[in-house]
Amino acid sequence: MTVFLQNLINALQWGSFYALIAIGYSMVYSILMLFNFAHGDIFMTGSYIGFGVATAMIALSAAGMIALPNWLILVLTILFSMVLTSFLGMFIERVGYRPLRDAPRASAAITGLMIGIILETGNLILLGAQRIKFPALVQPVTYDLGGVFVTNQKIMIVVVSLSLALALHQFIRRTKWGMAMRAMAFDYLVVPLMGVPINKIAAMTFALGSGLAAAAGILFGVAYPVLDPYMGIVFGWKAFVAAILGGRGSILGATLAGFILGFIEIFVAMVFPSTLRDFIAYSIILMILVFRPYGLFGEPYSVRLRL
Amino acid sequence: MRTSNDTQNTTRRFGRMRDFFQEVPLLGWLLGALAAVSAEKFAGLDLAHLVDLPRIPVLFGFENALKKPELIPGTVCYVLLIYLAPALLAGRLLQSPANRLAAFLSGRWPAVSIAFHLALLYAVLHTWSDVNDYRLIVVKITLIAVMLTLSLNVINGYMGEFSCSHPGFMALGAYAGSIFTIVLFTNSSMYGKALLPPAIGPYLYPLALVVGGCVSAVGALAVAIPSFRTRGDYLAIISLAFTFIVKSLIENLEIVGGPRGMRGQPDWSNLPTVFACTVICVGVINNFVRSTYGLALNAVRDNEMAADAMTINTQRTKMIAFLFSAFWAGVAGGLFAHVLRYVNPGTFGLQQLAEVLAMMYFGGLNSVYGSIVGAVSINLLSEMLRPLEIWKWIFIPLLLILVMIFRPTGLIAFREFDPLRLIQSRAKSGS
């Protein structure tokens, strides 16, 4: 039982990374109907930007310019990096996706893949191939809850990611901008006729998605403090799987599917040899999709497929 | 005023150049290329020393020019003298006999004419790759890439799905083919002594490739059957999951070497075999997509419901397309394994997927031409830019993004590939 609970907590942490990245994927996917294959690399870039911001702030406070406690540095790092990465996301949308809005969707997918490669390579050129250690901002404290060990890092990661997901959900449900986004997901041909600035909405979608990916990147850096330029690839593709598994355009579905993917991976590794993890995880996903071909929360849609 | 005049002059000059070479048929160009590569074979080294190059430039001198800029003039001279001059001269000089021969052959025996062209093409490739081993590997890998790209185009281009399962198909073919040859014809540490005399191996090698293709086609059922109920993005995920599953399965099967991979494949993927397989693949796929099956694929892509109403059996069509495409991907995988003589599951991952998708969409959807052009150009480009090291991975993606922005369906999309038109005489009427 304790083993189960322990793994449950690990799975919650692992799933929150997937969930945060999958939300960004799912938003872009539902609103613009395209695969943003660069998203995993935006996650990676966000993590590196967070590293830069955190290092700069630690250096500043060590030099006595500003006196900040570590937790405040972490909060500021997350906020700053989210903003900076949002600009990166908007730039990518402007350069790589907007010119292709009426092109076949697969072409935009290829652009995304290529932008991802450019981000990885640019990172390699700028910082070299050595792995980078993320500065330790949170002193780990372990709580013992009847044999189950919980660190404050894990609690923070799960709480931060859940509250970000919830905030986004509220934003999309309650605000006018959110309504515009939902409308665009519903029918992007009619929406501009209603006076909704679709270019602004598209840019905002990318900004929000990239911001969440940056948050995931920093949280990942806190939990596993070693960064390398290719860490986004696997995360990106798995988040893609989670986003589709959740169903088209469902923030809730993407979050849930991210956690489900995390749970499957952790629990498969608990029961079976860990080399079988991918095999079993993807077999389960394949089965889910065979029986629910439109994802968990998705509906069959008859919109023109522009592949 | 002056610039517009200049532009006009340039256009006119290029126009005149084009007129000058307009009537050279494919046969003439092949003969010209043969002249160029023969010139390189017999005089290449001497000329290279004459223009201060240490050795024959491997891929048209790009690697020299990018690494050591002082070699650029020599390289330019070399390329002009060895490749361009003989090819253009021979092509132009042989224009009228080549035209007459092409007209004669394609008028009487089109099959003979095609065989003759293919033989010439093979001679060109053989002579060119004879100069060193690196070229040979590049040619083989490029030909295999043509097969892969073309088979991907059947699903992604002609049927309009976004399939990510090609690395998985390739892995199945590579492993099945390797097991076939290693178990039957070689004494290996993994599977013991050869079961059949190794001498007959090379003759049964095509069978190994076919076995690889068939295993891959059986594996494709895992993607084809779900495709009845779903399409588009969900099928993309299913096919992606298929790739991950195959890779993970191979990693966990100790009997095929697990993550360490498998080595010791006999060296039977020589240039004639790879060339023959590629030619057969291009021919068969080209005939397939121009047949009623191919048209049915297009109908399913454009509107599945309407296709169904027009009495097309959509399930059967999808099934055939997936199995057919997977078969050729498997054959390509088998060849690939025997070229490198080593496979490991890591080869067939996301990197391979990105590569083959890039080649296909760069070349063009729904087009045999496009796939050939895409595979050859991306492969050669990535080999030629090798001296740029890491910057290569900035330039190639940028190029692809630009192509996607300015030609969203790829360079040569929706073009029919008609070999008979390609080889006919280009002479203006009256000759």
C-alpha cells in the first residue's frame, strides 16, 4: 500500500509535466487546427530561459544588489520566463505558422518540426553540448506521512501546475478573450466576420501555450536539475499523444490525459521491468484510441480535414 | 532603366541557352553524364592535382570549398572541367543521334527503351561511385531513401493521412530481413552455424527482402485496422504509438540483441541490388498510383463519404494502401540493414521519422517525381553540408521552412510521372 501511494505521488509529479505541456499543445491544436511540433522544444527553451533568469537573479542577490529570498526568486523566475517564452511563442507563430494558415496542415507540421530542430541546434551552438545544472532554489524538505515520503518540491510542482491549468480553464470559460478562442475553435471561418481579430487570438494562443510550457520547463528543472538541449523531444511527442488522447479542444481532457500518461508510465515501471514502459504505455493508448477513436473528451467532428 | 535592360539581356541570354539545349533528350543527358563520370574516372586525379586539390572532390567539391576557402577556385575549375563541360558538350553533340535512337526505340519497343535508359543510369551511378567508398554509401542510402519517401507518399500524399509509422515499418523489415540472412546463411555467435550453404545466399537475398516486406506489411495491420474508424490526427497518434511500440518491443527482445542491436549481416546490398530494388519500387508504386487503386486513394483523401457513395470500398482501399506502403518500407529497411551491416532499435526513432517526413513534404505531395527529388536533394544536401558541422542543422531546417512557406505542398506536387514521356525524343517536328 505504501509503495502504491509513493508511486501515486511520483506519478502525480510526472503527470503534471505532461499535463502542462499537453495543454499548450491542445490549445494550439484546437484553435488553429495544426500540430505544433515545436512545442517540446519550446518547453526546453523555457527551461533554459528559466536557468538564465534564475542564475542572473542569484548572482545579483549574491552581489548584494537585491536581497531576495530563494522562494521569491523562484516565483519571479517562473513569471519572467513565462513572459519571455510567450514572446518566443508569438514569434514562432508569426514566422512559422501564420504564413501557412491556409496551407495543408501537414506543411505546418513540417515547419514545426524544423523550428524545433533550429531551437535545439541554436541552443547547442550558444551553450555547447555539456549539460547544465539548474540552480537549486528550493531546499528539499521531506515529510514522512506514515511511510510515504513527500518532498516540498513535489507538492509545489503539483500545486503550481494544477493551479495554472485551473487558471487557464477559468480564463477560457469566463473572459471575452476566452470566448473568442472558443469561437475560433468552433468555426474559424465565420469568427473573423464577427469582428474577432483572429491574428491576435492566434498569437495569444501561442503565448499562453508557450508560457505554460516554460512553467513546466522550470518545474522540471527544479525536480530534475540537469538540462540538455534534446530533452524536449520526447516530452513534446508524449504531450502530443496526451493532447490527442484528451480529445480535441478540451483543456480538461488534455490535463487529465497528461496525468493518465504519467500514471501509466510510473505504474508500468513499478510492476514490469522499466524497459517495457514505452511498450505497455503505448499499447494501452492504442487500445483506448481503438475504442474511443476521438479521444476521451473529444467529439467526432466533420469539419473539413485540411491534411 | 539600365537594370531593366540588364535583366532583359540576362533573360534573353538564358533563354538562348535554354533554346540551345532544348532538344537534347534524356538519353542525351544520360550519355553526357556518362561522359562526365568517365572523364572523372580516367582524368580526375590528374586534373585535381593540376588545380591544386589534394584528391578528387568527393561530392562535387562542397566539402573542400566549405572547409578550406582557398580551395574554392580549384574546385570550381574542377567541377566546370570534369562535370559541366563534358556533360553539356556530349549532351549537345550527341543530340541528333540520341534523338533518333530515342524516337526509334520508344516507337517500337518502349520496354527496351526504358531498359536502355536504366542501364545508362546505372552505368553513370556505378562509375561515379566507383571512385571511393564514401560515394558508394551515399548512393545506396539515397536510393533507399527514395524507396522510403515514395512509400510514405502513398499514405501521406495520395491517401492524405498523416502517418508516423514509417520508422516502425522499416524496423520490422530490417530486423526480419537480417534474421533471415543471419540465421540461414552465416555462422554467427547469436544463432550458431548457418543452416544453408552460404554460397546460395546471394541468390536468395531478394527472398529475404520480400520476407522483410511481408513482416512489415503484417505489422501494418495494427495501423490499417484502426484507420477504418478514425482518421486525421487520431490516426497520426495511432501510427506514432505503433512506431514507439515496435521500437520498444525490439529493445526488449533479447533474442534479436535488445538495445545493443544486431550485427553481422552479410554484405549483399551491393549497388546493383539496391538499384534494381529502387527501380522496381518506383515502377510498381508509379503504376499503382496511376491505376484505379491509386485514384481510389485520392478519392478517399478528398472525400471519404463521396468515395463510398461512388462504390469505392474504402476499407479495402485503406487496407491495400497501408499494406502496400509498409511492404516497400520493409524492403527498404532490409536493404538498409544490409548496407550498414548493423541495426539497432535506436535507428528507427523520432529522428528517422522527422527525416523521412521532411524528405516527403519537401519533395511534394501526391507525386512520384516529388518524392524522388525530395529524397535525393535532402540526402545529398545533408551530406554536402557535412563540413558545416552543427550549422548544417540550422540551414537545412531553414530551407525547408522557406519551401513550406512559398510552396506549401512541396516542390513538385500533384505531378504525374510518366516514364514514356520522359524518354521520348525531344526533336522538333521534321527531324
